[in-house]
Amino acid sequence: MTSVTSRSRSTACAGFSLLELILALALITGLATVSIWAYFARGEVTLENAARLLVDDLHVAQSRAMFLRAPVEVRFDADGLGYRVCDATGRTQSGIAELDFSGRRYDADAVFEGVCIQGLRGADERFVRFDAKGVAAQAAWITLGYRGEARTVQVDVVAGVALVVDAGRR
């Protein structure tokens, strides 16, 4: 009899209780939340990701121009907090879902909140234009800023779009 009682006690204590599992999951969730926030709070990470995303969006605009065989513009907002992709008439929709990217607003995206477009050199009137062949009308340099850091994205007429990482302070 004693062997049955001791066996049932040992099997009853072998697993975790529901409360222990919930506490462990809550701890892991809390640590992950703090870790992710701390990682993205670093200025160079946020700015680097914003610059890469801008390069990707410029590639989408370039592809849209080539595919539709029509000029496409990337128009930067006057407040420096975003941009949109449209045709020469200002329409953002092309009728093809894969190419219909309207743009970004850094102040509306929690990950990129605080990122701003500090400067735009070489482009006409806050535009980067791609002709019907996807070639940039002229070279442009778009400088993004965040917490004292800066990154510049270069639009090259010959080579296309390239990310230039300049870790300069504002």
C-alpha cells in the first residue's frame, strides 16, 4: 500500500501547475516586450530601418514606372514626416494591387515615430521622378534624421537607388 501512495504523490508533483505556466509566460512576454522596445529605441536601428524602407519604397516606385510605362513621382510632404507615390496627375492608385503603394507617414507608425526627412537635395520641388523606363529624372539625396543621427539615401540616375550610410550627427 505504501508503494502505491508514494507513486501517486510523485506523479502528481511531476508537472507544472497552470499558475506556474501562466507566470512563466507572463515573465517571458514582459521580457520580450522590454527587449524589443529597447532594441528599437536605439536611434541607429530605427534610422537604419527607416532608410532601408525608403529605399524599398523607391524601388517600388521605380518598378511601378517600368511596369506601367508611365512616369511616377515620390512626393515628400512639406512637414518632413512622410511621402507618397503617385503618377504625374497625383493619383496613387494604378489599378494593380501589387503596385499600389500610397506612401508612408513616420508620425503614424509607432516604430518610426520621431523620424523625419531633414533634407532633399537634387530633386525638383520635393519630388523624385522616375520616367516610363524607371530611370530617375535626376540624382537626389534624401537625408533622414532621428535623435541626433542621420542617414542619407541616394537616388543615382545611372545605378538606380543606393543606400548611403553616413553615421553623422545633426
